[in-house]
Amino acid sequence: MDRREFLQNSAAASLLAQSNSGKPMNFVFLISDDHTAADLGSYGNRAVTSPNLDKLAREGMRFERCFVTSPQCSPNRSSLFTGCTPHTTSTSRLHVPLPDWEPTIIDSLKQKGYHTGIFRKHHQGAGFQKRLDFYGDAKASFKSFFDSKPKEKPFWLQVGFTDPHRPYMPGAFQPPHDPKNVQVPKWLPDWPAVRQDLAHYYDFIARMDAEVGQIMDLLASQGNSNDTMVIFTGDNGMPFPRAKGTLYEAGIHVPLIAWMPGKIAASSVKREIIAHVDLASTWLNAAGIQQTPKMQGRSFLPLLLNQPYQARTEVFSERNWHDTFDPMRCIRTERHKFIFNAAPHFPYRPPSDLEGSPTWQAMLARRRSETPVHLRQLFSPSRPVIQLFDLAEDPLELNNLVESQAHSETRLDLERRLSNWMNDTYDFLPAGLGAANDPLSRSWPFTL
């Protein structure tokens, strides 16, 4: 963060404090589990029942381009607490707990006098849980956090929903969503089994949305609505093939909604690129706390307050071990995406919770005859080392431009930027270019 950006962010934080009569800002963080951006009413999917989140978006700010650091649960969630990409903090593999030595926003907020708490899923291990002032499991009432909190203390509270994670079963929401009405993504086959699977996914989103309504009602009853910033997002993409566990858009593009009456403009929409590593910086900035030197994110608090903001030009994401080892890296800009696959000899292998899903099982059963051509790549015995997509012309990421001479400069530019990021963030995978951007120091097999 340069001096100009620091001053802008400090001014935004000062404005926020003044607008609340000097009271410290409270924070509520709502995070869904396996939820692609498109699947809310406020994001254009009118088939999903999501009245509470849609209301949050109407009264607040909706971001059209928010991206995770990893399309996997615990690695991406570590980024939310540390402001660092997973490989920097040794949390790149699923279920690896956050190391005790890694500083988090919880530590910084507590030092500032905040009461910190989490309900349900955080996926960072028992050691991390001990850093909190409060932890509530699935049986605990949301009100129990407020009952335990000292009245004079500001608070930071996360609610980690386990919806819409699999497994799915009927009865999660009434009335259930009708498979005839679901919006089948163009990258999935439009089959009855897929429609029913998506309808159950919608049911679980709706169940989560109802709990969002409970939390917002509780905030109002506690008298905290006017001095609390509420942020909602998802931890990674929907649990369907070519989404969760991949670096395609459906795996890394998640919803992001910010709400604070009188401070964040109602019904506002932003197209600036936001990375999940930016959330930690934003919370600290709003609390008047300087981010640690190790943090890689940048505060978008000025954007929330419609103040001058230097927008990102790219975001990065990584995939490592989930149920299988699949080391991949990507850079995504306004228009292009560049994916490096370090294990191209492996075929596509869905996460284990997808393997038994009706959608994947239907695709396996019909893959030789009826699977659409653009999905047959999922059954290829190997994959490209490099994929380059023009997202403006090819939003489904089907046309790999890596061999296109017309895109050679774009490819080299993205290769250089991804390599620099890998070097700067201490990646354990070798970057394609050396730290000095020497084109002769390539370690990726780029010869075509």
C-alpha cells in the first residue's frame, strides 16, 4: 500500500467513525458454503428464494466481481483471517489448521478492544478457535453471542453457514424449488437429474437465507443496526462439476454484499475487482487498525463509502490438495484468465462430495454418447499445462488461446504477472519466470 492509498483509506475510516458519533464500528460477517455468485435473486437468478440477502443488496452495495483465493474451503477461509494467499501461510491443503504463529485479524481486533466470536464453521482448527472470545456450534442460538458480550465492547462476529454444502436431501426448505424452474448453467447438461440436483442446491441456499433474516432481526432488536457493517460472501463456488475445486469462473467467483444504513449507499453496484484477501484489510481499516506488513490484501473501504479508490487490475487464485493433489495457479484480469496446471498428467477429478452427486453420476453414465461436447474435456486423460481465455468473448472458458499468435503478448504479460506474484508470495511451486523476469529462466514447459 503506497502513501497516497494509505491516506485515502485513513480518510475513509475517519469519515466512517465520524458518521457513527465516534462509536467503534461493529462487524457481522456472513459466509455461505459452496455458493457461486450467480445463485441469488439479487445476482439475477430469480428462481432462487433469497429474500433476505436480496433485501441486504437493495439496502446496501452489491459487488459483481469478487473472487476467492482458492476454490476450496479451509484454504480460502484462512485468507479471510490472515489477508494472505494460502501458500504464504502454509494452509494451501484442505483441513490444514492455521498455524499458531500466523497473525490474524482476530488478534488485531482483540488488541483494539473488540469482542470476537464465530458461529459454526471456520475450518481453521482448534488452536484458532481458542483465539476467539466466543464460539457457538450449530446448537447455539445466535442471541447467545450478544448475551455473552460485555455491553461496552464493540464486536466482530462471523456466522459460518454450512449451507449450501452437500450432501443434499429433500425437506431443507418449504415449499421446495421446482426443478422445472431452475436456471441450468450453460456449462452443465440440461438433464432431469441435474435439474433436481440444482433444485436441492437452491433449497439449501434458501434455508441459509432464512437464517440471514434471523440475524438481521437480532441486530435490530439489540439496537446495533446503525453502527454495524454487515458483509456477506461465499467461501468458494457451487458443488458441481467445473465449479468447486476448479479455477474456472464458477469455482472462484462468489457473491459479495456490504450493508450499513446511511453509510453504504443503498442499491449500489460495483464492478471493481475484489479479492478475498482484501476483506481482512477492509475490516481493520474500518476499525482504525493498520494492517500488518505481511498482509497482501488492500482495503476497499473507500469504495464502500464512494470515496476515491485505486482499483485492482488482477486477482490470483490457487488450487492444491483437496481430496486429490491438483496444483494449479491463475491470474484473472478485467478481460483475461491465465491458468497454470502443474500436474497436467492427471485427469479432472472432482472433490469427493461431488463424486456421488446426481449430476456427476449422470455425466459418468452418459459421457460416451450424450454429454455435450464442451463437457467431454472433463473426461480427458490429461489436461493442458496452460489455459488462456478471453472472458469477454468466451465467458464459459471453452476456447484455449494459448497457441494463438494474436494473443501471444497477452499470454507473456499474464505469465510474467503470475510469476512475479508466485515469487513475491513465497509459493512452493516453481514460477514460469525467474524473479528478474528473465525469459530464459522458464521452469514451466511452455514450448509448444
